[in-house]
Amino acid sequence: MPDGDAAPWWKTAVFYQVYPRSFALADLGARRARLDQLGGLAGAAPGAVRDSAGDLEGIRQRLDYLAWVGIDAIWLSPFQPSPMVDFGYDIADFCDVDPLFGTLDDFDCLLADAHARNLRVIIDLVANHTSDQHPWFVDARSSRTAALRNWYIWRDGRGPDRATPPNNWTRAFGKGPAWTYDEATKQWYLHLFMPEQPDLNWSNPEVVEAMTAVIRFWLDRGVDGFRLDVVHGLGKDPELPDVPAERAALPYCVQNDHPSTHGILRELRKVVDAYPHHPVLVGEVFLLTARQIAAYYGADDELHLAFNFPAMGCDFDAACIRRRTDEATRVFGEVNAWPAWVLSNHDQPRLRTRYGGSERRARAAAFLLLGWRGTAFLYAGEELGTEDAEIPPEQTVDPGGRDGCRAPIPWDPTPNHGWELDSQPAWLPWPPQASVRNAETLSHDPASILALYRRLLAARKASPALTLGDLELLATPESVVAFRREWEGDVRVVVVGFGKEECAVELEAPQGGWVVEVATGGEEGLAGEGTAYLGRIGPEEALLLKPGR
Ligand code: NOJ
């Protein structure tokens, strides 16, 4: 990949998250042949669920669409071999492709074709835990003296008969301790997530070495970096102390914040920095405040980026958004860290669903995501204004209740929506109105949310202010959030109205006044694109303004 300007590529990029199971299925025949050859898979998920998931070839065939939308990089959720207890976040071999999704050759083709379109590709690195089917864990649990025993975290139980878990930590997904008793070796092992996802012991240098080899394996193939799953979980207090009783019910994975993780990250950063193509490390630091998250950038020697999750916790609410914008500007600014923004992903209800089903609000939120100072991460399907699918209880498959946002992407209006499904159903129900809310139908409609995303992405790419500029929150009425971005003489203003009524928003104007560059309603609405800004914002409307000439 060619080097960009002085700014590192990941600073100006818009990433697009692809959840491979739900993105596109292109080669069912090849999948069936692979699975037949293997005699099927031992995965926990039922056959139909496995058979109708997306594949790498499906992603490859949609690269032209992604380039057309205007994104710069793709983040691929896990595609490695997995029993799929956590739909890929339980990896049984870090250096291969699950036959469900394809082969390593398929991955190489996908990567080469993405690079040929100037799209970078980062992959998930699920480094906190493995599947319990990973050969490392199979060895570790085989006996107390197994070679890899200490690659995981084992403790004796408490109480006279050792029948009580070693501490009061709670796991994520389903209530219960973060420990499972291993009958054969009579000790407990730690898992911040499901019992099938034992935590690796990162205080063991052999684990660091093994994961470094994994990182090199993918970087040598040409990937452009990693999204580090639950990265704040890696280092643990060696004493494994109880948490205060009032916090015991909160999953420990959102509390672990041990200083030893920073040393681990500095080591991993050195590994990726040694590669000339500037790979990026993006961390999922799922802690509750921007300050805790910002700490994981170190002194520019740990993560390059960490998702700033607090904004995802806001409803469609001006006060909350203003507070989070202000906080991020201050907190990340103080440590000279570049924010990473995300408003939805495969773990949370979709944006539009969270905002009460309103497409208007989803459109307005696009101006925030692509207008904020920092790197933006867009979850596949958000550009279509997709809502979560309704999942009947009998079709629920995820232990964490996240099926709705993982519904397959509808590509066209046909019954299978562009998926090569044969006669079987998709792995999850389609999202609402898929016959009209699909990529093909929306791509023909200049008034669609998809067209709006394209205009916003193009405007962002063309504006140094929007890609690199500082952010200043502007004084506005309470129901409005507005901010100014500026870089080397280039200026833009983003105005988002959260109220139900039209509202006057006076802005200090440049000499030629403000012109609407992009509007939620396109050329319609209070101020259409290409017209002068009238000093007012419509209900739940958003505008991107540029100086007039
Ligand atoms: C965070 C991932 O985003 C989520 O999908 C997964 O279940 C957990 N980490 C465990 O890997």
C-alpha cells in the first residue's frame, strides 16, 4: 500500500466492520465440499446455522460496493477455526480459516483484491482467551504437570473442600462465576466469558511469544493491523483479589484494568512497528470512561487507537452527546491521543433501533460519527439504515442476546437477498423491510440514507478540516450540538438538531457566509445542499456547513 501524507493512514481512515457470518455468502458449493471432506465439523451450533453463514468469497465479491460507498479500511471479525460457541470469538487455531468461511487462499485473495482497491484490512486478534478446543487448552487441562498448564489461569478452590470458586468474579453471558472446575485435575480455570473461552495467562512469557508469532503470521501475509478484542483484560492482578461485594454482579471483563496490560501492549506495539507498512493496533477497551480508555494509548507506545465507547451509551440526546464530545476532546487531547469513534457494532443493538426506529435520527447520527475528530468505525449495514431483526425465541442462537444486530445484510430485493442460500433459510431472520431496504434498491435512490452516507464520506475525504482538524464545540440552544473543525485554513461546521421543533442556531459566519454541503434531507428540507445556511435547523436534522465563496 502506498504511504499517504504525513498523517498515518489510520488517522484519516473510515473503517467498516464486517461480521463475516452476516455479510455475504457467495460459494455454498465450495463450502459444502470443504465440510464434506472434513466429515462435518464438531461445532456446537446447529447445521443450518453453520451452512447459511457468510463466507470470505462473499466479502471479496462485495469489495467494489465498499469502495463505491467510500470507506477506506475493513475490520473483519473472526473467521478462524472455531466451535462457534461465541460465534468466532472462541478461536481454536489462530493461524487458519474456519472451513465455514473458506481457506487461507481465499483470505489471501480477499486481501489482495482489497489492497488493489486501496482498501486496507485489519483482523480481530482475540488474545484474551482461546476456545477450550484449542490444542493449547487441550494440553493445559490434560494434567497439572502438562507442558502448557501455565498458559492458562488455574487456581485451587476456596473452602474446606475447595468447592468454592477462587474469587467472586462474574463472567459475561449468563450469570455465573468466571471460573469452571476441572474435574480431572481438580482445579478451577478462569474465563471472563463463557466456560468454553478460557483466559490465557499473559504473565507467562511463552504466551506472549506464541501470540507474537500469531501477529507476525498475519502481518507477513499483509494484513494492515488488528482490532484487539477485550484488550484491557490481558494483564490480571496476580493475586486475583475479590472485587468489592457491590461490584461482584458486574461482569469482571468490564472491570479488569491492571497496569501489567500496558507492558504487554508496549511489547506488541514494538512487534507491529517493525513492519514498514504501518500496521495499526485498535483496542477494544470496554471500560466505562474516556479517561480509562485513553490510558491505553500509553505515551504513543501502546495502542494506536481505542474505541471511545461512552458515546455509544447515549440515546438520541443532545446533552449526552455534547458531554461525550466535550469529554473526548479534553481527555484524548490531554494525552495527545487520537480518538476512535463507534456508534454500533456486533455486540450492541443497531443505532436506529436504539434511537427508537427513526431513520431520521440514524441519518443525523452519521454526521456525528463522520464529523467528530478521530477515526470512524462504521458497522456494516448502518449505511442502509438497517434496524435489528426480530428474533423469535426458537431462533435465538447467541448466548449474549446479540442476534438482532447480526442479521444478514440484504443485498438485493430477491427472496434470498443476494445470498447463495439454496433453499435453506438465512442463519438469522432478515432485518425489517429487506425487500426495499437493501443495498441494490437504495443504491438507485438519491434520497436514500445510503446516498447520504456516500456524500458524507466523500465530503469528509475531501476536507482536511474533517479528517485532521481540531474540534471546537459551539454555543447553541440546548437541543442542538454544533462543532467546528479546522485544519490549515480549511473549516467545516457540523450542526445536529435533536429537538422535535425547528430551532434557530446562530453561527459566527465567514465572509461568504455558510453553505450547506451535506444535509440529512439532501436537497430537500429547511436548507438544501448547495444553498445558503439560513441560521436554523429542522427537527432531528443535521447539516454539514462549509464557507461560501
Ligand atoms: C468482545 C467481542 O466484541 C464480543 O463479540 C465477544 O463476545 C467478546 N469480546 C469475547 O471475545
